[in-house]
Amino acid sequence: MAEEKAGQGMHECTHMQDLMKVQREIIRRHIDEHKWFQHIADKNEAVSDFLDKFGWIMRELICGHFCEDRFDCAAAQKYLPPKPDP
């Protein structure tokens, strides 16, 4: 019941393509260093490892802090910063 109420008037994410574009660019810039630091030879394995370790941070930052639709997006609600105490 609380989930229904929290989701009323909200839409699903319409910026997933933007999120993926940002992630691809970040990975492209940092994958060689990640491979070296993690001792991973295979690029695909390194990309998967990078996303496992850092993908959640990228999503939380983008969805919870920078997306212009974050307050009306059901997917972003769990990434919003906590509200300050009154």
C-alpha cells in the first residue's frame, strides 16, 4: 500500500539512454587504468567489473542528484538524498 502511494503521479525513468551514455563515456576514459589496477587482461571482463564496482555510484549520483525529473520519477526515489530534519 505504501508503495502504491509513493508511486502515485510518478513516471518511470525516461533518461536511461542518457545514463547509459554517461556510463559508456566514463568507462571509455578509465577502463585502461581499471584493467591495470585490477589485473584484468580482458576488456569485457574489466567493463563488467567496473560496472559491478562503480555502476551503482554513477546511477545514484545521476538519478538522485542531477536528473531534472528525479522528484517525479519512481525509479529515482530510492536515490534521492535524505530530507533534512525539521
